[in-house]
Amino acid sequence: MKQVSRRDAVLMGVSAALYLTVSDAAFATPAEAAAEIDKFTGGTEPAQGNISIDLPEIAENGNTIPLNITVDAPMTAESYVSDVLVVADGNPNPALAKFHFTPLSGRAVAGTRIRLAGTENVIIVAKTSDGRLFTDRKQVKVTIGGCGG
Amino acid sequence: MPRASILVAFLTAAGAAQMLAPVVSAQAPSQSSEPAPLATGDAAARPWKRYPGWPTRDTASFNTLADQKLSPPAPSAPRKLEGPVTGDPAIGAELVADRTRGGSCLACHVMGQAGNADLPGNVGPDLSEIGNAGLKDEELFNFVYDARVYHAETIMPPWGTNGLFSDAEIGHIVAFLKTLTKPAMFPTEVDDPSKRPPPVETRDNLDDLVNPGLWTVEKAQQLWTTRGPVGFSCASCHDRAEDHFKTWAASMPKWEPRLDKVLGVEEFVYRHAQVATGLSWLMQSSENTAMSVYLRFLADGQEIHVDVTSPGAKQAYERGKALAAAKVGQLNFSCLDCHNPERGGLHWIRGQWLGEQRGQYDHFPTWRTSQQDIWDIRKRFQWCNVAVWANELPPDAKEYGDLELYLAVANAGLKLNVPGIRH
């Protein structure tokens, strides 16, 4: 999938903000998700990769979707993965979870279940103790029911 | 309690139970080979009220499992139209994806880029190039209005006859169908129903960190020793549940000649506990569901094996089989239309997989992640009825008993695995 650059994200933010002024959409926008990520990164562009995201491609509903994250980085006193942020770019509250690690964690691995409002991207950002940032994302397709309302 | 006082208590209790409800037969306070005493009367709330949050439409003028003489009959011939069909293809494109019409066309058909080709179903043929098929307007109109005039056995809802779409709306849909001349392009592979992988259930449903429905087992263990107004608890007669119920639930549902109907675990629990303890655990109450899960949980791993040899059971099975094929609701679907692989079974309706009958019983009651609740099989029947726009029956309806017996036979040999966890 094409990565959203910072400039794209800002442009998307502008259009999303315009959109929001004329709608009462309850769902977050990629811009709100980007703002959450900026809060976490301090505005630095994270490098792509080093994260494996285990999420289903398709989910029958969004209520309890299993998520497993592995950040591939050394966990030594000099450099370790200290924080991992999970963001969903279509949820009413895009920031889903934050995991904290220490060198004693051994591996930067976390698993949980998340709730998604619909088909959307789950974005993971990892931060190391020496200031490096990684990111990756995966789309989950949340099923549309057959019987209608 | 000393033996003598148990007996005295039981005699008093039996009297009390008689006053509470007519008792089919009385029994000493120990598990014996005599038929279990059962309360008569309703085993679920009356008048039955639909659950809050469920669709509220009243479809009383269409068939239900209890009355199949309500829906309008199929027309005998296609409608003759005066002049060409007029309609706006843009409106038609919206109507085919309108989820207030029972999922509409995309639930079953791929239709080019309609609905952005977002998770269409494949119960019916791919219509992406129907515009090249050389069909006349009148034929397209009649296919949508009531396809039974061309194929008596079709499972397609009679959208016009049953009032789901007006003539004008069908005109818009026809105008849209005529624009379909190119194969669909799917945004992702999972959008394509021919490539979408069917769901595989791999969760450990007996791990309480995985299955929130396991609260029922704990609750039932408490209820087991809860004394009712009669003075007895379940434990008074069945002291160690795990010794007495290793196989029982796998033989349910069962034809009950004293009540002239089929009883599933849930209805049995209500009727027996009502007489034996005085507790009123109506079907689908949390107590009833907890106890029904527990009794099946104790028999987990046992192969489902129900009796259909007695004349009453045989007739009930035949009735259940007929009910599974009965067309109900404004959408005019039978159970088999969606769950028999020769029809809709093992296909997609939009993004949802239609399972076949085998495999739809062994895990009930089941935790439903979509509902965040645990449902017994009767609630599942009720929901399916409402989903095809038919009025549901109360959970203790005899038709549901017959249908449950038929379903249990289709699941014979599968091992009970309760509580399940599913979408």
C-alpha cells in the first residue's frame, strides 16, 4: 500500500477538516489519526518497517479483532523498543492502545483484541529508547452483513 | 437434612408445585428411571415481545413457521408492460446496494462496480455483464418483480409481488442493469466472493479469556445448589451434576409424548425446574441459558445422537424437515434456501458466509461476538426469522421444537462443544 507522506497527511487533514464542517460524521478521519501519531512521534517521520502486524484481512464483525504486534529491534539497555502506539484511522477515538517495554521485556511483542468501527487501517508506530521510530499499517476489511437492517 | 424431613419436605413441596402449575407426573426426590416431572403451560414469556434493538417492522401479512398461508401467491405469468421501462440508472445503482431492503441485490450478486464492488455476495449469478445478455426490458423487469414466473424454484425474493420495491424503483433497477457490460474490478482480493476465504473457527471456546460466554458455567454451578420455593435445588436430586449428565444433553432435543411436542434442553430445564424447585427459569432468561449451557458443557465431547425412532419423534422430524423448506417472510426464504449447499449454503451474502446445516448446532448456546451476548438455538431461529422479514415465534413454539429435532439429526455424530463462540 502507498505510504501516506506527511505532506499528503496535511493535505488530507485540510480536506477532512473542510468535510467535517459540512457533516456530522461520528468517525475519525485519517487526519485525526495522523494527529495522534504526531503527538507520539513529536512530528518526526517514522521509518517504514521492522514491525510485523498480525491482523485478519477480513473480520466478520469489528467487535473483537485479534491483534498481535512484533517489533523487530534489539532489546538491550543501550537501545530498546520503549513504546508502541496502535491507531485505527476510522474509529471514533483513533488511539486504541499504547504498550510500554523495558530491556527486561526481552522482546517487543504484544497481543490484544481491538474493536474497529468498519473497514479501516490499523497503524502501528514504535519508538526506541534512543529515539528511532518505525511504523507499519494494515487494512482490516470489516464485513458488510447480508441481511441488511 | 435427615432423610425423613426430606420426605416430608418433598410431600409438602409436591403439593406446592401442584398449586404452582399442573404437574405431569410426581416423583421421589432422587434421580430415577421414571420420566422427569414437567410443568405444563408456557415455557417463555407471553405475549412474546420482540427483543429491544431488533428490527421493529411487523410483517404479519407474510408467512411464518407457524402459518404458511399468509404471503401473496406467485403470479402465474410475467407482467405485460405497456411501452419501454423508464428509469434512472443512477437511482438504480443506489437501490441495488440499499441495505434497508434486506441487503438488496448486492447481497447475492456481483454487479460490476455497484457499491464500489465492496464485498458483494455470490449466492446468485454474477450480473456484471447482464447488459450484454440481450434481455428485453420486460424480461428484466419481471426477473426483479418476481423471478418465479421464469424459474419456479428460484430462491430470489419476489421483490415486486412482496412489496419490497415499487414498480418505479424496479424501473430504475432495470435501467441500471442495462448499463452493466464489464466484469467487476475488485478493490482487494477479499472483495471478490470467488476468492474470499471462508471463515475458519479456531478459537479455544472453552478458554474463558477467549469466550466471554463462559460466565454461564459458573452461574449454573451456583444455581445448581440454589433452593427454590419448593425447598429443593437441582442438587437435592442430582447431587453431582458431572456424574449424572455426562451424556444426557447429546440426546436432546427429544419428543415428549406427555406434552405432544419436542423439548430441547432449554424448554426441559424450565419445565422440570419449575416443578421440582418452584423456580421459574423461563426460556432465554439468564438462568435458563446458564443452566442449558452447563448441561451441554457437561456432555461436551459426546456425539449428538437424537431419537427419531418412536412414532411421535418420526412425525416431528418429518414436520421439522418440511419447516426447513417452508418459505417465510417478506423476503420469502426457507432455512434451506440459505443453508443447503445446493442453494445458498456455502456461499457469501455480501461479506457473510452462509454455513450449511451441519455444524450449526453442536456449539449452541454460543457467544456471538457481533451481539456481545450468548444465544441459544431458539434465539438464533428467531433472529433468522426476523432477518428474512418474518415475524418470529415464541422460543417454546412447537414448530421450533420440530425444526430443532431436524437440525440435530443433520448434526448427528458431531461432538457437543458448548458454549461456542461465533460471529
